[in-house]
Amino acid sequence: MSAVCLALAATLAIAPAPAAPAPPAAPVPDEIPVGLLVDLSTGQTLFAREAERRFVPASVTKVMTAYTAFKLIDEGALRITMPFEYTDELEEEWYAEGSNMFLRAGERPTIGQLLLGITTVSGNDASVALAEAATGSLENWIALMNENARELGMADTHFGSANGYPDGGQTYTSARDLAVLAEAITEDYPGLYRRYFGHRTLRWRDITQANHDPVTGRVDGADGMKTGYTREAGFTFLGSAERDGRRLVMVLAGSPDGRLRDTASRDLLEWGFDQFEQRTVIPGRVEVGSALVQDGAEQRVALRTPEDVIAALPRGADRARWTMNVVYRGPVRAPIAEGDRIARLQLSIDDEIALEVPLEAAHPVAQANPLQRVINAVRKWAT
């Protein structure tokens, strides 16, 4: 079996046109070693710098704590209104230890209040309290976090704490993995995400604190997610914004300066919205080529798009800069059912792959009968 690649430029009638200028470079200073911007609406990466490099996420860890809580709430295993009595031991260990909700022993915050303490003011104390309230122990909670990371395919991630407090390197992740987490928390639990992320302040007792998120309220459509800082990690941010149904997720990590991270975060999101636009490249259920069939009643099967192919393209990019290829591992063995996804369509701009989407069989192909097998063998021998 071999990979087959078919160019589609002629099929799509891409006419020559003057080349449009490329969009300005992403506004991420060289001093920030890790950066990523993903358009979740299309799955495209708009900017990447060391996206698979492992780093210490610090308090960005709390996004997984929120995701784990959301999953338990959705499954009915955890109630938002459930109270938890904060213990003397927790107060002694975590009061005023780093970013804090400033919980006191004997107080009974609900799961919902703890979640707000985590997502709004990055409470180290709230994170550990939620872990114990939900699973009985910090160890059980961390195991659940790691199980969720594995299920999401976060291959470069491991959690050793619920809040990202320095733990000797047990907690690490990558920008690509954080984008996966961001997609999961916004798309799997949109109601809970809107309820608990994007708040600018939190008041607990007589203490009012501001959210350090650098984009919410300053970038149109921004709604989170989480900043992080330790001396070891530098300044990190996992952010997101949505405009007109289009959601962008960004990661910056290892910044030597908080203001540099904050400015670059805002600039990167604005760049993603301003310099790229969504366009329907091919309508859904349109035939775009065919694939060779092995041991089938027919030699080829037509390929079609399951749904509209929508891409985030540089504004002003003309079709002369596009190429489209059908790629599949073939020949495809019969029998083939209509709708089987057996190939991929690659869209490249200036010879760089910008988007890859599945293609499905447009009609069924039965397995060859004995006579057809003989004819197929003769044809194969003749060629």
C-alpha cells in the first residue's frame, strides 16, 4: 500500500492572478520562546513556535482542574451547590501561599464558589479544596487529571499538582497540548465555560481581587483563560476569544516579563482575527476526485467532501497561491461503503499545508466476484 497524492488545481479552475502580499508576521517577540495560535473553527494553526516543546505551565495547570470539575459535574458525579468545609490543615498549608482565594478554616464554600476562585483569581487554596471535595484526596484528583489528559491525547503533559505550584518538574505540558485542552473545555462544556471563565473580579468575604487575564475586557470577544508564573516557568498564558462563531486559542510560554507576555497575547489574538478570514473553499458533498480500489467491483471510487470545507485564509490571498491535493493510502481495499472516510484533502498556500480535511466515498463499491477478480488481475498484469 502506498500514499497517493492527486493535484486538484485544474479541477477547481484556479485562475492565475497577481500574488497578494503575505500577512504581516505574527507579533510574538523573539524573547518569548513558545507560542501558538490555533483557529478552532477550522483546526488550523495560524502561528507556531516550539509548539511541541515541554515546559512548566505554573497556574495554567488550573485549566485542567476546571476541566476535570466540569466533566464530573456533567456526569452528575459533582454538584455545583455542594458545600465543602475548609479544614485547619488546608488553611495552614495554603493560606496566602501564592495566588489565593484566602479561604479560612471552618468556611463552607460551594463547588461553584471554589471554581470561581480558581478561574478568576487563580486560588491555589481553592484548587486543593476542590480536589479534596470532589475525590477525597489530592492524590485521587491528580490521577483523574492525568487520566483526562490521556483521554484527550495530551501526550506531552503530566500533572503532579492541582494548582501548578512548583513540584520539582512533575508537572509539564506543551503549547499544542494546552490548545487541545482549550478546545475540549470550550466545546465539550460551553455552558460551564461561560459561567466560570471571563470574570474580571471576585469578592470573597471582604476581599475583592482582580483577574490577571490580560485579554478579557481588552480584546473583543476574549473570555479567558489562565495566566501562570513561577521563577522556573516564567510568564505563561493560555487565552481564547470568539467572534462571530470563530474561536481562536493562543499559548505563550516562558516570557521573561509579564508586560511583554500580556501585550503579545493581545496583539496575537488581534492579528489572528485581523489577518485571516474564514472562507468556504469547497461546498459540502462535492466530488473532488477518485481513489483506486483493490479487489473491487469497480476500479475507482469517487471522493467527496462530507461537509463544507471552510478555511482561515490570509486576507487578500488569491487562488493562484492555493493548491489542493487528494491524499490516501491506496489502493483502497473493497468492500467500501458510501460515506466511508478513506482519503484526505490538503489545502496548501505557498506550498505550506494550511488545512487537511477528510474525504468520503461518494458511492459504495462491492467486493469483486470471481470473474471480476480475474479481469482485475489481467488489467493489473497488462499495466
